[in-house]
Amino acid sequence: MRLSRRHLLKTGMLSTATLGALSVTSRLPAFAADKPLTVIDWGGNYIDNIRLVSEKLTGFDVTYDVHAGDATATLTKMKTTWPKSDYDVVAAWNPIFSSMINEGWAETVTADEIPNLKDVPSALFMSDGTGAWKTVPRSIMALHWGYAKQFCPFPLTNIRDLLDPRLKGLVLMPPPQSSTNMQMISIAYALGGDERNMEPAWEFVKKMAEAGNIGRVSMSDADTFTSMSTGETCVTFTTSTGFQHIGTVTPVENLARMPADSGFRTGIVTEGWIVPKGANTAAAKEWLNGMMSPESNAAFCSAVGSIPANIKATVSEEQKYVAFTEEEYAKYTFPTDWAYVATQVDGWIQRWEKEIAPLL
């Protein structure tokens, strides 16, 4: 089975999952030009559409390399060659970004060098300890609570509704290895905690389990879709694309833009690029500026089913509800310390098995 980083996000297989994997390299035809670049991205629909969009840019001769599964394998490869980098541009997502920034590998990027970044909300960038931007966000995946209106016995307006006896057996709860436990992090934020203070979330989820409200524990998108679309359960925390899929069968109420006092908050995962230090930096940043134009960003994201990071890019109708402005990110979403979360997931899984699973 080919592992995508979306699969790894859903199953919680972080960096240890693919450390032994090797990268598969392919030379794809590029627009003949005088600025050579080596770009590594995910395979399949991703690399195909990166190539299609890049071909519309002029002035670059791009060699494409493909991640083997999650981008973690590329981290391993880069460690063996550093400070020399085989890549001028590396595609990754939040946990991988965090590792690369911590290693000190990422070149600083600015809107002066990459002008199209001025149209990307600052909340999407990952920075180093000085606050310097180290990533070029290109696409967004939102994760939030929602319910199937046809099957839910009442409209949910507050996170504490998850304890309502009318939801007995109707809550589909992902375990910590799914979505890097963002579902419990969202509860922690709602109840005064955060990823470093998860006790409010553990107490809350334990009450849900004791009340019998957790009717199913979902380990995959397929489980979530089947359970929510058939009415076995009616409330869950999943991706915006997951709710879009459920919505093709039964109407869904997305709780992604709720008042602050409701406790329902949205988590954000970003994909994008890093320019390694010592790479062909000037050409890489010029290429990235072209890839981040509203037209390029929209074309790529539309093809792969994600939300463009550039706020001037066209967003699909189905995903517009999570296309937040700068102000809306602060209003509706919660921040995530990815470096810290990556160190905690294994412990959270063990605690779930010890404290929550026996109650189900």
C-alpha cells in the first residue's frame, strides 16, 4: 500500500513509520530553461500536477524526485548528506517542517524575496526561534467537529454537548494515533488546556466513554464515512474533505466556524515547501514565487482537493467554509506545537489503551 502523508496523519504513523524507506527518483520533462532545480514532492497526483503547473513557468529546468511514502524518508536521506543537499526545494508538512527547522536546515523566506507570500496568512507559516519564516505554505487541510443532521437528535452548540445522554452510542471518536490526536487537543483548548496540558481532555473523554456516548472508535477514513453516512454514529472529528465525502450521502453540519464560547475549534494542517540551506536558493525562491501565484496555487490545489494557501486563489465551493482570512484563523482555529506533539503521540496512545479503551 502506498503511504501518503494524509494516510500517516490519519493513522498517526509519524517519523518512525518510514525511516527505512528509500526515495524513488524520476527525471520528468521540464520546461527547458537555464536555471536548474531539483524538487522533491509526493508522487501520484501530486507530482503530476506540480509538473503541469511548473511547466507554465519560464526560466527553469526542473528535475523531479519523489518521496517514498511520507517525507520522513527524505529527512533520513538528507541527514546522511548534510550540509550538502541533493534538493533545492523539499515538499513536506507540519511534523516534517518542524524536524527540518529544528535541524537548522531551512533557509529563511520572506515576502520581499517571494512576493506572492504577502497573500498567505501569517498563521500558516512555521518559524524558527527568532520568528523568521522557514516554510512556504501551499495548501491547507482543516480538521474539526461536525455532525450528520439527519441522524443527530439535536443541534450541537457546545463541546459539552458531547456528554449529552441523547448522544449515547452516537459519537465516533478517533483514537490518539489518528490525526496526531488533534481531536483531543481541540477538547483541551475548549476546556482551558492545550497540547501541553491535556488533563482536561482526558477527563472529558473518560466521561464520554463512561456515559456510553462513544459508539465507535474510527481508525480510517473508510470507517468514518461508513459509520457517519449510515447513522451508526452521527458526530465526529475529521478533515474537511472527510465531511465533504460524508455530505455526498447525508447532510452535514460543519462546526468549523463556531463562537469562541462554544468550545468547537478547528485544527489546521499545512503542506508546502522548504528551501534547504546551501541549495540553489535564488532560483528556488523565484520558482516558488511562480508556484504561489493565485493562478498556480489554485490550479494545483483544485487538482489535489485541498485549500490554497494564497487567499487570492480560487477555492472550491465545497471547501470555502474553511478558507479562513487572517482574522478568522485567530478566531476559529487553535495553534499546534508540532514539535511537542510529535514527542507525545506514543504516550497518548498508551494512555488511551490503559484508561479509555477498557471503558468502551
